[in-house]
Amino acid sequence: MTRHPLRWHQRARFILAHRLTLPLHRLFNLFPHYEVGLSSVDISRIECRHAPLAGRRAVQISDLHLDRYQSRHDAVVRAIAGLQPDWIFVTGDLLNVPDGLPHLFRFLSTLRSMAPVYLTLGNHDHYSGIPVDRFSEMADRHKLTLLINQVAFVAVGSGELGIVGLDDPSLHRADLRCIPPRVPGRFTVLLAHAPNVFDHLHETHAVDLMLCGHSHGGQWRIPRIRPFWLPYGCSGRAGGHYDRAGRRLYVNRGLGWSILPIRWSCPPEVLVIDWTDSAPPDNRAPE
């Protein structure tokens, strides 16, 4: 269980960061065409071995920060439609300000017309001023599944997909007690905003794949050099595939931006997860 209070200096850091960046988000929302490096989206792919789910596909997106709907969001919708997913996972930081709600759910509703959508919340969602009940109400209205320390099960042929949605680990809101026990034929995906959840799982937690975001991949990158800054909760994990003791984690670079509407050598990302009945290629990065 990671659901213990943040220390005062950690909470102050989050609140200060949100309040300092909020005017910038509001300013650049008035000038939506002043963006750099956000129009082109990378499609990344991983494979998971689980015979009952063979042939099935999911898509993960993260860190939308969607306060205003733009043409690039239509491009993301078209890209995801072309991938023909069975499920769509969204791992937090949906928006920054309450004014973004209609734009956010316009985007999510379009995705829901393609496949079931499962959501978690991130730190910006909690500091946006929007009550969690309001997120839940809007998700229900648009037939989306918002998981806040909850699990959903999807029967698939002779097996089952378990989808665990944790509240944001970087705010110490994640409650690992909602992770279900291992059951034959079940593949469990854990959705959480911040990658530090990887450090809190232990061997008794029956999780096959963790999907996170939060890092933005560093957002501004110099090729072949590690990011010079990552937000609290990343534990040094900027993006891509991590493996420790057989546990798999993928950190998505996300679709949006923070502080400034610029992504440098760090394009937005859509992740494709394909299930197969054969061993996946060794595309994992060591922890």
C-alpha cells in the first residue's frame, strides 16, 4: 500500500509547480497554434505472451493535458482508429483546468466509439480543482470506465483480462490492496500515472504488465543524453520498457505538454500492446 500522506515539502512542491505553470497553460490555451513538436505522434509497440488473449490488441495513451481541442487531437484519433484496438487505456493527467472538461470528453467519447476506454487520474487532475466525483459523473455519462483503486475484469474466450486502475502513485494515493490475486488464465494489466508504483509492488502482487506515464519522456531531450529533469514520481524512468525480476513496466511519453508547449527530440507517443501465444521478442530495457 502506498496510500500514505505526502510529506509537507513534497505536497508544497506539487502545489507550487501547479500554481506556477497554471498561468502558462491558460496563456497558451489562448494561442493554440503556438506549439512545437506536438503534431507528429510516434507509434510504439510491445508484445505480451498470453494464449487466451492471442490476437487481441490494446492502445495506451497518457498525459493528454487536454484543455483545448485541436486538430492534432483529430490526428491522434485517426491514428488510433487505424490500429483497431480492442481496449484503450488512458493513464492520467487528462487536463489542467476545469474549462478543459468538455474538450477532454469530446476526445474521449470519440475514442469510446472505437473500443472500451479505461481511465486513471494523475496529479494534474487532482490539482485541477475538479472534484473526483465530477470526473466519475462525466465518465459514467460518456460510458467510460474510470478506475480509482479499482479493478475491472473482461472475459476473453477461455481467459480473462484484469484491468487495475490505481490512483496517482506520485501523490501517494495508490492503494495496492485492490490488485486481485493470480488466477489461471488471467492476464492483469496495471494502469497508474506515475512510474514509482514499480518500486512498491512485491512478489505477491499478481501483475503481468504495468502501464504508466507522467514523465513526458523528459519533454526536452538532447539525443543520447539522459533527461536533465523528470517530475517527482518517475524514479529516473523517462520512457520506454523496464524489466525487473520478470516484472514489466512501460512508461509512455504522453501526448501533451507541461510548462511550455514545446517538445524537443521527444515526440508524443501512442503505445500498442499486442498479445500473442508465442514468446515476445526481447525488446525490454534493463532496470
